[in-house]
Amino acid sequence: MPDARYILAHDIGTSGNKAALFGLDGQLKSSVVRDYPTYYPHDGWVEQDADDWWKAVCDSTMTLLEGAGVSPSEIACVTFSGTMMGCLIVDQSGRPLRKMLIWADTRSSKQEKFMLGRVDIETGYRITGHRLSASYSAAKLLWIKDNEPAAYGRAHKMLHPNEYIVFRLTGKIVTEYSNASSTNLLDIGKKRWSDELLDAFGIRASLLPELRPSTHVAGKVTAEAAAACGLLEGTPVVTGGGDGSCACVGAGVVREGKAYNVVGSSSWISTAAREPYFDPEMRTFNWVHLDENLYTPCGTMQAAGYSYAWFRDALCGEERYASKIAGGSAYKIIDKLVEKSPPGAGGLLFLPYLLGERSPLWDHDARGAFVGLGISSGKGDMARAVLEGVAFNLRMILEILGNYTEIGDLIMIGGGTKGTTWLQIFADVWRHTLKVPHYLEEATSIGAAICGGIGVGAYDDFSVAEKLNPPIKIIVPNAEKSDIYEGLYKIFRDVYARLKPIYKSLAGITK
């Protein structure tokens, strides 16, 4: 396509689709977001309609091109990031047979027990790089098999969101290694579907799409798809990858030993490595990088930004009202209160386990707690304790990853990294220098765009990520504050250990 000047990247997320246009120089031309609904039929059931993704992709594409004044002929390729760990089954014609069970769906606890009865947890971890869990695609597929056998019998393939949209655009069904590593069915070392697990779980191998690199050109936009979404027929479509691996590339973590942290509703720390990290206690897990020669060992906590949002909504009505009147953010007002509180929040700790916890605790029963409240504790102390609690929990993940590689500076992305207050707390608690790149919330999109650019020959390799999203701000730890946090971190870990049996007892009463 001789006029091609832009890469169109779609990030098919949990709440909506972000369509972003990047120039070949990595500059963001424009972006558009289109929301779609999530359905909650029962407790623990979380579903989305694949047609909603398609409508959002089509609408956002046409709106974006028109608003940016970009001709369809200027699009070098279309590429994708999408949510991982889901399960969408389609028939022989590619039509969805039911709504997708997305990553947050946890209905498959019975199937998780079945899987662990057939394959012990250590073997499953060594094969897949993950614990065998209801969170991943395999257990969700088994739930459909057990509870909706007619739909399972008609199923032709199991897909993730970006793979379904690639099919709608090209008529081709493929997957790639990063999404495959979120299924609990990929042999992560051999990078092929595990016959051992498929046989043990009784899953038809034919349900799994062919594996390709994330830079694979899956096909070209068909005439039918072009009419629906406003793209030019024949535009190359690059498979792209899972959102976690796209974020890794967008952060510039494309060489062994580099590490990054995403601070959103949840938060994770990840690095790039030549081999998976197999933690003896299985506290962390592994994705495949967009570069199929690398892995992204990772630990994810459940409630990072969620903890701060809970505090804002539950206890900061005055600040929310003031921000509404002024037209600003309540977080900025709360941050001012945090800055007036000393490190350690006057001896107050917060355990950020509002949604239970994944890495490194893997404790569904864990809950949030303030410990050390006194008559002098103020709102600023409580807010600081929330931010420090998230930082303490992430430090546990950082230390586990540090057992396998020397971690230097961390690259910070995500909406939670916009302000400097929380960033400084992270730097002080972790004793690491932090680097904040130009694109924060768009890091996942630019990671997908880089993947697409490599696929069509616009870039040589993934090292271009370090140039296209460079650091623009550096946060250095304060040695004096770091010393204070060192003692508090040990107490934080001890508090959870002492509360763990209490959490289990409370869960037994409430279940």
C-alpha cells in the first residue's frame, strides 16, 4: 500500500475498545473509545457478546478515520491487543455459539478441581507456566462442555477477542503464542499445544487454532468487512496479541532483564526473559512475549487502583463533591492529604485484599484491613496507608522476580502513574528508580502497533519500542524514607500471616 503512513491498533479491553492511529514514527495521531456492556447473569459469571466487539471496532474505525482526516488508503495495517484468559466458542462458520466467558469469570471452580484431580498442580505449572485455575480458558471450556454439551458439540474453535475480530476482517482463524499462554493448555517451553493436558482434561485438540507469531499477517480485509468498518479491501491484518504482552512491548520491555509495572484497577510487575521463571512456591507465572523468543514472567495483584477507588468512593465524599464543583479529579485533592501524612502513615497499615489476592498469596479468602488505627489517624493517613499497602504488596512480587534476574530501573505505565505522589511511594518502598514513558494509558495500543509494524515490514524488530515510547520522567527513591519503609514492610508481611487464619474463618461463616 504505497500511501500507507499509519498503523491502526485496536485494544479490545474489558470495558470497551480503544482504536488508536499511530504514525510510523510512533506518534499518536488520534484515538477513539467505544464502550460495550459486560453481562453478569449470576455471581461469578462475567460475559461479553462478541458482536458488541465487532460493532465497537467498526464504529470506532470509521469515527477515527473521519475525525483524524485519514484516508483508508493510508493505513499500513490493522492489528490488535485483546483481553486474555477468555473462552469464546464459534461454529464451523465462525458464528459465536454463546457469549464469551471473559477473564474475570470464576464459575469454573468445579472444573478446576477436576483438572487438579487429573494433573497435579506442580506438573501443570511446569507445563503451562501457570497454576491450573478456574481463571484460565481451559476450565471455562470444560464448564461449557459439562453444562452446555450441545454448544460444546457444535464448537469448531475456541477464540479470544482479537482472534474473533481477525476472523471477521479476514475470514481466517489463528491464534498466537501470548494469548495461547493464557489458556492453561499451552506447553510454554515447547510453544505447542500440550497433548498431555488435552488428553487428561478430555478436550478436543481440534478446538485450538493454529499457533502463529504475534507478528503474523493473518490475512487481508475482505470486501464484506471493508464495507462494514470503512477500511480498504486488501488492508493487511496482523494477529497482534494479548493485552499483557502488548503492554510489555509498549513499555519498552523488549530485552532480557528489563521490567515494568502497570498500575490500573489491578496491577502487575513483569520482566522479559529468555526462559520462564518457575517459582518453587508457584507465586508468579509466565506469559509468552510478543517476541516469541522471549517470555514475560509476571505477578499480578487484584486490587491496586481498585483499592484507591474504593477509598475515594467510600470515605471521600467531601473530596468528590469538591472535585465535581471544580471540574477536576478527586484523586488530586486526596493526594494533597497524603502528602501531609508522614511515611508509614503514623503507624497505620492497609492490606489491599479487597478482591482476595492472586500473586503472590493466591488466597481467595483474603480481605482488606486497616491495622493500627488510632484516635489521631486522619483521612490523609488512611489514604497514604492505602497507597503504601499496594506498594508493599507489589514489592513481594518484585522480590520473587528478583530471585531470577537483577532488576534495575522499572518502567511505569497505566492510569495510576499519572500523578507523582504514588510514584514516589513506589520508588521509596521498592528502592528502585522509576522511569515514566511518554505513553501511559496508550502503552498497550502502541505495543500492538509495533507488532503490526513488524508484521508488514515497517519496523525491523521489537527493539524499536525503546525509541517509540521513551521515558520522559524519572522518580528517584528517597533513602531516608526507604529506611522507614524497610521496617514497615516486614510488619506488613507479618500482619497478613497472622490474619490468614482469621480470613479463612470469616469465609467459612459467610459462604
